[in-house]
Amino acid sequence: MREKEHEEYNALTKRLLEEGYSAEHHPDYVRVDVPMWQEKTLDNYEGGFIYERWWIFEQTFKTPCGLQCKGLQCHSNMSYMGIEWTFENDMATIRCPYEKKECKLKHEYLQEHGVLRYDCEVHMTEEEYCYEGSVEHILKLHDDEIRRQEISFGLQKKGRVCREHMRFNRDTLEWEMNYDPYDCGRNRCAGMCPVLGHELFYPQLGVKLCSMAGGGVQKIYMVFLREPSRQDRSGSDLFHLRDGFEIKMNFDRNVSCFIFVNAFMHDDFFD
């Protein structure tokens, strides 16, 4: 018996119904996704049939600019501007491997949304998949370049970088490091700090920000640090927080020390 027409059916379901399939009789690469205790019907939340993921992930898709990709790279769970951007509507999406903000080839709705500025729709194709020049290939080359730039960034900073404070800016295509000791305390970092050049014992950190005249910021930092064992340590020593910035303080028998920093600093102090 032919299923009744329904305006909410997805494109896949409409096509299979036209070919004479039903909820009880259909190709093995699709299924009717309803709970086991409910009657199998195409009037369901998914809009009828859905692709088996083991099958659709292996299919070849094509971007508006002609790049091939596998279904595994695609996203198929977005509802936007009255469109279900899914495999079943042949409107799955993928993040542009070139990360182009402006592209006149993709769907107009994806050109108007800031969050989706890097996304474009893909359509299934019967072309034979070729890895060379595909989305997967471009992403691999892009990832290799990001790793190369990360190494170069670390060399420029003479090793004083921390992955916990670094990020790759996809707008400028450059690595950045925004060092904030508060994150160290929140993440309970321990061991040798590559930025400060000192061992973190058990960071407990508090930060207070106060606006200051002249556009600077007063930051109050409280950090626990462990100094190396030295039998000949003098009654006082210099703690080097950064090159050119020193704090003179007293040590007591090499016990873990508590450092309180209350200084007027510019925002780029820890860059």
C-alpha cells in the first residue's frame, strides 16, 4: 500500500515513494527511525526514511566549487531558515577547507549568517571519489601547515609558550598566546611552567582587576610555586617572573613559597 502524501516528508522519502517503496518495503541503505514500541510509519519526526549512517558516510559528495568529500566529513543535523540541512534532503553541509568567509557559489542563506560564514552545502554525486584535491586532502595540508606554524611560533617565543594559552586564529591564520595565570589555577596546572620558567607546585590563584588611570589594568595574582632545592640559599632571593621584572622576597628553609604580586601592568605584559 502506497504511503499517503505528506508535505513534511524529506526529499529522500518523496523519491522512494515515487519509486513504489513503503515503510515495510524499502532499500537496505535506509531505515524508518521510530521507537520499537511504535508502529512503523513514515509520518515521523525525521520526515520519513533516513539513510543508514554506515552507507551514507561512504558516499561521495560535492561542494558548489567542485571539491569532493566523503559523507563522514559532512554535517547533517541543522534546521535553518525553513530548510532541513540534512543528507535526506541532499542539503548536508561542510566547513569550507579554505575557510573563505565570502563565497557567492554557496547557498544564499549560508552567506547571510555570521556563525555559518565558513559553511557550504554539499550534494551527493555519482563521480568516483579521488583523494587528491578533495576536502580531506586540503584539510590534511592545512593541518600540516598549522602544525608547522605552531613550531615556528614556539621558536619565535624562544620556547616560552603553553598550549593551554595558545590558539590558532582562523581569521588571521596565525597562532596567538593570551597568557593568563588565572587559567593555570583553574586548570590546576602543575610541573614546570614553560612561560615563567618555574615549577608550579599546586597553583591556587586569585585575580582582581581594577581600572587604572592611563588605560592600564592593575592585576593582583596569587600563585604557589616551588623553588629548586639549594642548601646555600641566602636569606633573600630574586624571583624572576619575566625578563626585566623581579620580585625580591624571603625564603624559609626551602619550603613551598607563596608569591603575591600586586603590580601595575599593561595588558601585553604576559604576551
